[in-house]
Amino acid sequence: MSLNAGRRSVRRDSHAGSWYSKDSVKLDSQLSEWLSRANVDRRPSRAIITPYVLFIKKYFWSLDMLGTTTLDRVLLLRIVRSTRPLFYQELHKTGEFISLSIENDEQEHSVEMQLPYVAKVMEKYRGSFKIVPVVVGSLSPNRESVYGQIFAHYLNSPENVFVISSDFCHWGRRFQYTYYNQDKGAIWQSIQALDEEGMNIIERLAPSAFTTYLNNYGNTICGRHPIGILLQAVEALHGNSPAGRFDFKFVKYAQSERCRNMNDSSVSYAAGSLLIR
């Protein structure tokens, strides 16, 4: 992955050997096995939401929804703990993006966790498409709208596909989030109900409702701002589009653990895709 920053022009796979195998043959074999077991409906997806860390064997299903013969770009949107969005060279002329140094990018791991899967799923198109990594900081709803309008042009083209990196609820004291609605049953059931409420809003492609949901519950969805940008991009396209053109559907949901008491913790994972007719 080339970046126009720093003295080096090639980003190292700095997490190989810890988060995933640095043996290319072994890694390819693992990816082939996991993807062969993915049980999802294949859709000509224009955008997908995929778990933040894919190298957990139970959650390999999301990127199996990728794949198109007309693809020119894969845009990877993921969160970073900073206050400004960062971007690759192509959109600098908008004045809304800055470069992320290779050194800082290597300290983050969310894009790197996605790249082996993207490469594997798209291997038959090798050399015919570009990967554009986008790092999204903490944004206000107004700023999400600004970036949504910028990306709407790219989302509207079948040559582009967006990969949104995000987990859902991070629950437990170690995450400083212990919301529990006892009316829903056990803690894990409360978590699932909370996540599903947010997922239903995303499926409705309703950016304002998603912002209200986050304000009301504070759900610890790490990719909430990239998701917000995607929703705003769809909103920007709605005005000139026929009803029913956009269809978002979640296809998988899972929790790392089923929490039953306040000492437990879990992370939720979901995968969904956007179809544009």
C-alpha cells in the first residue's frame, strides 16, 4: 500500500506475526479455508460494514460479500483516535483531507487487518484496482455530512466499493460501558437488542436517527463516524434517485462472549452490505 508521506513509500505489514501469520503460504491457506466456510448471501455490494479485527476465525464472513468485475477502487474507511480525518493523496484537492504519516499508520492496525482479506477476495482482479485507505477521526454530524457529500460521487459509481471497518457494542467495565436494560433479559440479550436497534436504523439508511440513537445510548460502536459518513453519502444521493434504489442489509451478528454479570465483557461483531440498484 503506497502512501505519499514520510521517507518511505511502502507501508510495512507491521502486525504480521502477531495478529496474523507472516508466512504468506500459511496465511493464504487460512484465508481460503475461512472464506470457504463463510455462509452469507453474495450481493453485488457497493459498500460493506465489516468487523474491525477480521482475524478472529468466528468472524471471517463479512468480506465474502465483495467482488465485481467493474471494480476500480476499494475505499477502506476506519476509525482512529484523533480529531481530524486523514486521507490518501487522491482527494487532497478538496481541502478536507491531510496525509497520515506511514509511521503513524503502522501504529494503527484496522486497515492492515482488512488488507489480506481484501487481497484474497479480490485476487482474480489483482493489478486492476487500487486500495484507498481513509482514516476517520471524531466528527460532528455536520462534518459527517460534509464528507458524505464528498464520497457520494464515488459511492454512486460501480467502479468503487467502500469497506467500513467497525465493531459494535464494547460492553464491560474495561470499556467503561455497562448499559443494561433488564427488560430485555440477560445482559447479553440487552446488548443484542441495543445493537439491533442501531442496525435497524442503519438498514433504514437514516443518518439523523443514527446520531440520535448514539446520543441516547452512547453505544460504543467504534466505527460510528465512518458509518455516519456512509449514511450521509447515501442521503446525498437520495434526492435524485428513485425509491428503493438503496438497500442495506445486515447478514451476520455475533458476540465474543455472552455476558451474564457485571464482571463479564464482550465485543459485538456485525456484517452488512449496501446494494445500489
